[in-house]
Amino acid sequence: MTFNMQIYKDNFKLEGVYIYDTPSKEFWRGDIQAENGVITYLRFFPADKSFKADEKARDERICRYIPALVDIHTHGRNNIDFAGATAEEMLRVREDYAAAGTLTLFPTIASAPLEVMLESIKNIRAAGYDGAHVEGRWLNPKRRGAHNPAMLALPSLVELEELLKAADGMKLHLTTAPELDGGEKFIRAAVAAGVTVGAGHTDMTVEMAYKALEWGVASFTHTFNAMPPMHHREPGAVVAALNSDAYAELICDGIHLHPEMIKLASKIKSRDKVVLVTDSMAATGCPDGVYMLAGQRVTVNGGRALTDDGAIAGSTLSLYDGMMNYMRFTGVSIADAIDAATINPARMVGIDNLAGSIAVGKRAAIMELTI
């Protein structure tokens, strides 16, 4: 299935078009209007037959409108790394994301000196983003992936307070390894402060993972990656991610995960808890070459990003391509793929009142998909 893509945002009026309705998971014919960045009018024609979300392409040209995409795990693109970027750079790169179909995102900060992370959070807030994802520095060194080992630290309530102060009310999502010393207190304190927490870069057993869910962990960061491999006698965090009611991030670039593993996850995991992410880094949208990720050199060749020691260092994926890959790898319906790239991530980090579906009062950001 191939689509052309066009973005509508801020101010528009469309009549008699097929609009994706998240609650029913169907496209209904209707009218939609937006002013000053907010959807102000939406009417469906219930007498009209809906255009089924999983219906095959017809001979006629069908325009379908879906919510603009929501990426809650992305480190940057167009040669800008959110860790250390200025507020001006963070503001400028938003247009690059929008051109690729993502109009809502949580800039993601990899492990770095605490002062750099705090300054980055302040710049994200100044640039007007809805929130930030802090992936590090409270990670297990054994599963650090591309994170600089010199930047890792044990969970600290003092550092958490500094992070909350820098955010100054902006939403935060944190990735941490719950098994680290101080992990329980850290997670419980973060959740009590309104922060959503994901388990990632972790060496947890499955039993430990279920304890972490009781403490308040709500998601698993880039499921399968930076976790112990599944084993029939030692299931590990991956099995808890798939069997629990938590959200599970998936990177659908065909590099981080074999397509068959993504297909397996789609058969096990509740479709409303699958969250597509890019984990993209500064090289996204750029030619192959040498780039930086949180101060570490990353070489990109054929779209594959690797550190000097051979670890995968994020992706060069756009979320729109990840959504298409998810359908192609798994055979799920377009409705399930849309939800995994829109409403599911929005709910995961608590911004579904702003974005993730098309409704009056929500962000005026939609995409036209033309078969």
C-alpha cells in the first residue's frame, strides 16, 4: 500500500471528505474546519456508508484524512540533536518533522552531563513543545546501547527534582532501568510528580518487570532493544512488555527489529497498547556520513546508524515510514497502524486531550492519505 502525503494545519476547511474517527476505527464522510491551530467544527454524515479502514483500494481516487502523527521518542533530525540544541534549533527543526508528517513530538534527550540535560529541557520548554522524553541517564550499563557509559548514574531523587524544576510544569516522560539501586523510590517519586515512566536499557527479569509495573512504570522503551533476549526459561522484560497491559514501543525500521519479531509482537500485544516510535537521531533526513548523538560520534551508512564500538545508535526513520512498515511487516489494518502512531502514544504520555485524534478542541493537524 502506497500513499502520497499532504499536511493540513492551523487553518483549513474541508467538506465532504473521508475523516478517520478514532473511537470507531473507521473513515466517515464529513466536514471539518480549523482556525488558529484548533479544530473548531467537525460533522460526520451518519447516513453515508463509511469507508472501511481496512478496505482495499478502489478504482476511484479516495482522499482520507487522519490525525498528524505523534512521536514520543525521537532524538532529532536534519543534523540537529535535541541534547545540547539551542531553543532556536529546536524551534526550526519542528518544520522538518511537520514536513515528514509528525506535528506532535517529545524531543528526547540521551544520557549526557546533567547540566546539559537540564539546559536541553529548558530549551524544549522555551520552544513550545508539549513535553520531553529523558532517555537516560539512569540506565543499566550492561544494556546501555549507544549511551555513553561515562554519563550513566544511579537514580537520584535530587536529580529528579532538578529535572522537574527545569521542566517547570511541562510534561515529562522518563526512561530508566528499574532494577538499579534506588529505582523503586525514584519511579514512585516521578509518578507522584505526574511524570510518566518507561522501563528501558534494562537487564530486568520478568519478575522484576512486574514489580516495576506495580511501582508505576507505564511503558517499555523500544521493546526488545537494550533488554535481555527472550529465553524460554528466563523470559526477561520483553515478555512482561508483551503480556502486561503496559504500552510497548516498537521501532519499525527493519534494522532494530526483524520484521518477524514485530509481527509476533502485533499478534500478542493488545493493539491499543502498541506505540510506534522512531528513536531517530540527527542524521534523519540527511545523507550518509558522521553525526553526533549526545556527544558521541555516530556513523550512518545505508541508513544504519552505529557508534564506533558497533552499537545501534538510534534510527534514521520517519514515523510515517514506520507506520507503513508496521502494516507491511504485520498485515495489521490501516486503523491499527494509525492508532499506533497517533492516539496510542498520545495516551501513553498523557497528551490525548491535545493530539492523537481528530476532534473539536484538539490540535489542527491532519494528514491527507491519497491512494
